[in-house]
Amino acid sequence: MSETLMEKKVATVIEVIRPAIQADNGDIFLRHVDVDTGVVSVELTGACISCPVSTITLKDGIERILKDRIDGVTSVEHVGAELAGADAGTPVSIGATVVSPLAPPVVPS
């Protein structure tokens, strides 16, 4: 399957999934599809950042749905965790301040 076709299929499925995630005050963004390995990289944001079950949502929900609907998808990973330096789960949350891996650093005044 060509990268463009697979990316379009993944993007379409993510748009179907998105309202359910947004209903819980989170969101999902497609960041990359590796056609050779079948790995889909997404970023979970909003309430997903501090949600203790976001890894379950990612693996048992999003990954399962993508694997069922698109041939060639082997896994889904959350790039926010990788960018934040976390071993697994979601980006770092410090108290009430959420540190997004894509946001500029917060400097106290």
C-alpha cells in the first residue's frame, strides 16, 4: 500500500475516533504513518495528557480499531511520550501545569 493511501485511510479512521476522545475533553492528532513498519504515530492532547487510562485508550482502543480497519497497521504509539522523555504513557504533568512536548518551555516570572 502506498504511503499516501495508507495515510489517508489512517487519517479517515482517526477522524471517526476523534469525537469519542473529544467527548472526554481530549483530542488526537495523526503525526506520522510508517508504511514499512506499519507504525502509526499519534499525539494525544487535552485531558488525555493527565488521564491515567490514556495508554489503555491508545492500545486497546485506537490501535485495535486501526488494526481491524487498515491492513498493514502493526501498532500505534504516542509521540508525545517519546518527546517528553517518558518511558510510557502520556507527556509529563506537573501539578496543575501540563508540560506539552511541543510547547515552548515555561519560565516562571
